[in-house]
Amino acid sequence: MALPHEQEPLLQFDQPELNLSRNYIIMSATAATPTTVLSDDSSDSAGNIDQDEARRILRRIDWHIMPLLFLTYAFNFMDKTILSSASVFGLREDTHLKGSNYSWVSSVFYFGYFLWAYPTTLLVAHLPVAKYLAANTFVWGAVVASTAACSNYGGLITVRFFLGVAEATISPALMFITSTWYTRDEIPTRTGIWFAGNSVGGIISSLLAYGIGHINDNIHPWRWMFIILGVATFLLGFGLLFLLPDTISKAKFLTPQERQWAGDRIVIAGTGRTENTTWKWDQTVECLQDPKTWLIWSIALLCQIPNGGTQNFANLVIKSFGFTSLQSTLINIPYSIISVAAISGTGWLAGRFRSMNCILIGLIVIPPVVGSALISSRNSITHGASLFGYFLLSTGPAGLPLLLSLVQSNYRGVTKKMTMTALLFIAYCTGNIVGPQLFISDEEPTYDTAFRAIMICYALAVCLVAVLRLYLQLVNKWRQREEGIQGSAGASGAVGGGKVIDIVDCRNITEVVNEVQLQPEDYEDVTDWKSFGFRYRL
């Protein structure tokens, strides 16, 4: 597998004397002769950004954007899954849950999420995204804290429904922000970073639950869990409101020249500008007609059916291995550490290698296939082997961020991308609604049906991701024949009057932004189907 800087140039040249040691190659969409742009002293001219300054700007963007996204996703996970810890600290008894009540309390969160998933993606693209996210976070924190006031099944299921509505905005907003600020090569790594907040949140919530679990008062530990997390989430809203910019053009931590450079690099090497766009129904139709939409949707569904069950029943399953309630919260810590490593590691690899995304999805869901097979055979193996099988499930969550980065980097057109985002999270909701229902109360604590279903879902996901990769390869080859050039999976397509530029590294991006004169049409909102030279990441 070749590294990005080792990949073939846009064109195969017949002239052996042509010097291919230049920093980048531009191919005109209307001419057969390539123009090689030299790296000279022009990068030091007035108005240009040099290499060192470009790296400083990117670091500044990272330090202003990524910590906020990471924290938001950490709280997103903690607030959603603290239910699992609360279930072993008196929640089920205090709210008088019986039979399948707990399964429905777990699932109803995703009914609210499902209901609000599409409307909120429309709002994310049309409202000031940072302010909308902050306002949503205030509501979200209040809903989490109010869970502590629930005393029966009706109250609990109502609050969980509205928590789903509140959290439906988080992932689409973070995806939109990531594709606004980062290039196609940078998106997988940055997505992996903020999505790792999921698993870090799992570690924090386990430690929090362990500490709070020692409280012995009339309020009860599970209520303190929701109160503390709800207040912390509400306070996070102020950080988003005052520190997160709505757009690149409103980023106060950058100078006007730096904002222009940051925006131009996304036009050239990202998936296009996201500011001042309108909703285009033709892009919605194109998204629905795109075969890769439904392949990605199906893979997401298959990966989220296991996720929905294991998130909410994890502590109950661990207790069945012979551990106490307090011990079950601590055992989730190594599980979360493995997930962090899988998410961040695969995110980095997907950003480094343009043809590895689908392969990585297939690889990281194989351990859960084995793990679920072990747990479903627990009657004939030791508790230690079953616990090992449980830890093998921990790589499964890395599949979703890889799918998210695939959507962010392979879809152009704001409406098309946000429609795909909504569909992806509808699949996410559907899987998480179905998942808890597979944990049949009569089968507690072994849940044989659930773990057999998890094994089948992950196995099918491996097959479908192979089909997706083959499809994207065939489309790339077809477009290469039709357009007459190799194109690039690291660029947005033709810019600067019809030039397709292969972006290979940070140095290359800086030179391209300095050299290429962008035209008004380069800022237009067009889809990947209509972008000359656009190639899909595999």
C-alpha cells in the first residue's frame, strides 16, 4: 500500500525527460498537456503564507476547534450511556421497572433521536452552527439533570425520549464543522480524535460511577450521576457559545489573511465551501440515487444493532460474569481504552492512506464477531474466556467514525452531504432501537439471542464493506476513463479555471493555495458527481 506522497501522479507521462520531482502537478481539464508548477520564492511574496506559518495556522485551528469537539462528544457519550451504570445502582428498583421496561427505556432515546435527525441536519447547515450547538447543549444538560427527578417508568421514558431529541444535533454538527475546517486527507484523523471522546467519556463515566457508587444517602447514587453530568453538560454550553466560531470567516483567532488561506485550502483540498449555501432539492435526489448512500447506510445499521445493546446492557452482562456492581464499572475502563486506541489509530491510518478506509472497517469488526461467538458459548467456557470475548467487542465502535469520515470526504455538495448525514443517523437510530430489544429479559443474564445477533450483524457488515470498496474502485476507474485523467482522492476536483491538483502533503497544500488563482465558480456548491477530477477515497 502506497503512502499518499508515493501515489502515482495525476497523469502517466510518456516523456521520460519530464521532471516529476516538482512539488505538485496541475492538469487542465481542457488541455492534454500538463503544466508543472515550480516551487520557487513566490511563496514568500506579499499576501502569501509560507510553510512554517501554514503549520502554525493549522495548529491554531486544531487547538481552538478539536478540544471543544472532543469534550462535546465525551459528554454526548457519558450522558447517553450513564443509564447502564445507573441500572446497577438502584435505578431499576427506584423507578419500578419490570420485564422489558428497561429495554424500552434504552430504546426510546433513539426514537427521539430518529424524529429529530433530519430536521436538525437542515438547521445545522442553515443556522450559525456554533450558536445552534450551544443552545442545544443548554437544553441537553437540563434534560440529563432532570432524569434524577424520575420516580416511575413513564417519567423515565419521557425524559429519555427528549434526551434523544437533544443529542440528535451533536454528531451532524460536529461532522459539518469538521468538513468546514479540514481537507479530505485531514478529515479521518480529526474525526477519529473527536469521536475518541466517546470512549474517553466511557472511562470518565466509569470512574465517576465507581466514586458515586459509594454514596449512601436518601438521594441514591444513580440520581447523583445524572445531576452531576447534567450540570457539567450545561456549563459546556457556555464554552461552545463563546469559544467556537460559526464559520471560518468569523474565526477571531485568525487574521483576515489567515482566514482567507484557511477557506481557500478547503475549496482546493476539501469538499467545498460550506458558508452561505442554500438547500438544493436536486442534491437531495442525487443523494438518494447514489448507490454508495445505501451501502454506507446498511453498514451503519449493521454496526449499530450490536452497539445499541452492548452500550446499555454492558454492566448487567459483566455482573453475570461474577463481578459486583462497583467492579462492573471499573471493568469497562480497559474496554474503553481499547476503543480509544482503535478509534484514534484507525482514524490516523484512514487519513494517511487514501485506500484504507473500507479495509479498516472490515478489520475492526472481525474481533467483535469472535467476541460475540465466545460470549454466546459461555455455558461451555470459563468466565475468563467470556470476559475476553467481551473485550473483543471493544473495537466495534471504531466502525462508525470511519463511516462518518467516509461520508465527510466522499460527498460534495452541502445538501447532499447533510442528507447523507441524516440518513446515516437514521440508520444509527434504527440499529440502536433494535439492539436493546434483542436482550430478552427472560434470557438474563446470558442473553444468548442478543450475542448471536451481534455476531451475524458484524459478519454481514464485513461482506457489505467489501462490496462498497469494490463499487468505489469501479466508479473511480470509470470516471478516469471518461475524463481522461487520473484525478485525485485528496482534492476537491477542478479549480482555478479547470485545473485538477493532486494534494500530497501539508507543504503541497500551502504551495497550491499560494499559486492557484481561484475563480468565483470554485466557491459554488456542487456535488461529487458533478466535480471534474474528484475521486473517492476507498
